[in-house]
Amino acid sequence: MLEKYLPRTDFDSYEDFKKNYKVIVPESFNFGFDVVDGWAREDPGKRALLWCNDHGDELTLSFNDISRLSNKVVHFLKSLGIKKGDVVMMILRRRWEYWICAPALHKLGAVLIPATLQLTKKDIVFRANSAGVKAMICVNDDFVVSQAEAAKPECPTLKDLILVNGKREGWIDFAEAILDMPETFERPTGDEATKNTDPMLIYFTSGTTSQPKMVCHSFLHPLGHIVTAKYWQHVEENMLHMSVSDSGWAKFGWGKIYGQWLCGATIFAYDMDKFIATHLLQKLQDYKVTTFCAPPTMYRFMLQEDVASYDLSSLHHCATAGEPLNPEVVKRWKELTGQTIYEGFGQTETTVVLANFGWDEIRPGSTGKPSPIFDMTLLDEDGNRVEDGEEGYICADHIDESYPVGLFVAYYGDEAQTKEKLGGRYYNMGDMAWRDSDGYYWFVGRGDDIIKCSGYRIGPFEVESALIEHPAVVECAITAAPDPVRGQVVKATVVLAAGWTPSDDLVKELQNHVKKVTAPYKYPRIVEFVDELPKTIGGKIKRAQIRAQNHMKQQ
């Protein structure tokens, strides 16, 4: 499969990879027809998906199964009047039906909006009206159903509510609706055929500092994830790959469908009711998962358990993204499993742009080197390139000359913002890093997370990494707190490990620990203990919310 899209798949070094990696872009690429149906023709019995949940249910689907079932879904959607360009929102958690509905929408040329099951009525109304959503496909969950039903009267374009895994009044039963639909669907031609530049997928950003933005990807987006899957996550053909993500987030697209199926890997989908570290470790052991990707928070919580008691010898490669990875976590995971965690960095708007790809040594704390798809650089606030060792904004360069495959194509429905972000030479990602003399990038933080204290600029990640090394700390967030003398001071909001209790002595111990591990001026002058950190529904720490609370406490 990959040979259709890559002139070369093997490289001798990172330098060879960066210089010579190329993607062959077909005249018209459609993931549903070219990858799902392509594998079904080439190897009908090839395993595509192994799905399980917390209730003993299990299902294995081949690419031929995915092809047939997605065709039935296409005919069902067409029967509702859904056509190319129409927008469909899916709230399916990790249900196996996602993997037949997404290819169906791609085949039809409809625009897919993946959404998380934590959306409230207000969230659904905003998304449905912003994007003109015509139908919703939802998991049979009391909260999801109640919020969707409450939102529908305020969403004039929303015509149909479709329910997976159950029956409810006012909802179309998905399983019943597709039951007698045809299993074949010819690739459309003419105006109904999809073009590479057509919108395929819209992700809503977290919206932690403003209203969520609609990040629109074209039909070429899956090709950008070959790098994500093969060269960063190191997925293996016919072997089980697991990325931990709800289907409502871009990380699902990063790790649970596009690049993985292009590489011929089998997706292992664990539809967990909630994250419990011991349950996840048990699944990795029992199903003999080969390649694994999870956010840093999950690694941290798994390391609070007896990892050594699980047989994780099937693991060949581990990766992480979503938040910076603390070096102490890398060290402890390696000690207990023998596996290094390969960090990657990107956004909802991109595929992986920086990563530890494996040719060069891992430098704990570094997010690695640039993807060959992106020409990366660091710019200061005036748009000038910074020297090695200096902090700057992470930017994709030369997008006006050679547009990176996989980079988003628009903020849907917002031409002004699209032009502002994508209309020039650079795409500025808003995150800050510095680059060392060997080309490794070191993440500092979001531009608005940088703390300015008595003339010093302090990035939160380095201080967080220092604190994580202390056995009392499970999680922490470093933010700025207002100070009448210094302007801002470093504040640590800390979640303690089991067996530790807050005290003034522990505050002093943590402060002294940071002074020893990193530059003394970076130590947290304020330490607050909490039961949990505020997070987005995507799992990222809400540092902006903590900063706002800091200001309120000073008033």
C-alpha cells in the first residue's frame, strides 16, 4: 500500500529521511476508496480492527468487513438526503461503528465532525450552527442523548438524530437502518466525486481561551499521517497498534485510523468506560499490543501502579504527544518496561511536526527533530529567526511555496482568520521552543504560558519536569501568579501521590528540590495542593484557568 504513495519507505539516517522523504499525491485521493477498499481488494481477510470494552464484548473486523459495512452506511446516509459537502457530526466515544462511519462519509464526500461525548447542549448548538450540521450519529449514552435532544430545536439545519447501540424514541436505529442496505458502492464520478482540495474533516479546537475554532482538513490529510504512524509511532503491518484517545479529538485521527491503516496495521480499540491505569495495563498485556501511544498524564498514572507485575514484553515501541513529556517519566518507564517513550509534537491543525523518529539518540526532555513534511523554524515576536539556544515561536516555513500535505487548509467559514494564519510564508503555531546546535527542539510552553519574573523568562515545562522527579508529585502545573514587586512569580499547583499529605514542610522540600534540579531562580514561590488539575475535555491542563484563579485570589 505505502509504495503507491512513497517512492522510498526506508531511510539510512534522519538526514536521509529529512532530505529524501516524498509523498506521491494522486490526482484524486479518497481514504475510503483508496485505502479501505484498496486493502479489501488486495487482502480481503486482512485484520483492520480489534475492538473490546470493559464489559467483555469483543469484535474483530477485516478490511473487507469495513469496506462492506461502510458501503451500507453510505446507502443509508444517501437515503436521508445526505450528499457531498453536507456536514455530519459523530459522538461515538470509541465505539467500533466509528471505523465504518468515517470511511462511509469520506466515500460520500460528506464532511465529518468528530466530537467528544462531554459536549453540553450549548456546545452542540454552537457546533451545529457554526458548521451547518445536517445529522448527528451518537452513542447510546444518557448524557449524550439528553444534550443532543435539548440542542436539536435550536439547530435549524439539524434534521436527523441517529443512535448507535440501542433504540430510543425520536432516534433512527443505526443497526436496523443499515441492515438491508447494499454492500457495494461504486466510486462516484463527475460532480459527486471528491477532489483533493474538498473539505473532509472538521475538528473543533478546545477553546480554552476563546470560542472553539473549526479546523478544516482536506482529503489529503490522511497522507500526512504516514509520517505520524510509520516513522514516529513505528506501527507494524498486521500487528496491534493502540493510541489512547476519544474519537472526538484530533489525536484519534493521528493514532487510530489514517496513517495506521495506510501502513496496514491493526487498530486495537479499547472502549474504556473511564481511564483506570490498571485496566489499561491489563489490556496491553492480555492482547499483546505491539505499538502504543498515550498522553503523558496516562504514563504518569500508570507509573503509580506496579508496572513490573504486568508482562509488557510484546511492546516494541511507545510514543506520546498532547503535552510535553517530563524526563523523569521517560526514565522510569524505561526502567520498568525496557521501552523508551518517543515524544512527538503537533496540533489539531497539523500532523506530527516534531518528533523523536528513532535514528538519533533520544534526549529526554526534547521533542525531537522536524518531520520531513515541514520546513520548521523558530521566530521571535517580530518575525525574525532566532539563533540556536534562543526561544522562539514554532513555525512552519515556506507554506506559500510548497504547502505541506496534512496541514489544515482553512478555519471553516472564517476567511479572514484563514488568511491571517495561512496567507503568508509562515504558519505560526503559537508554541515556543528552543533548538540546540544538533537540531533538537526543546519545548518551552505556549507563548501566553511564559512567566516573566524580575526580568527572567521562565518556561513552565522545565519547572514541571523538575517537580515530577520528586516522589510526592503525580501531576503539576506551573503558572504565573501576580506579585507587586516582581510582576509575576512562579506558582506550582500540585497533585500529590498516594501516601503524601500537604504541609509547610513539604512545600519547602519541593521548593528546595526544584532549586537543586534546575536554576534556583525558577523555584515556585507559591505551592498549592489540589486533588486534581483542571483540564480540557481533551485532557490538556487548563493553565489559563489556573492563571485566572491566581489573579482572583490576589484581588
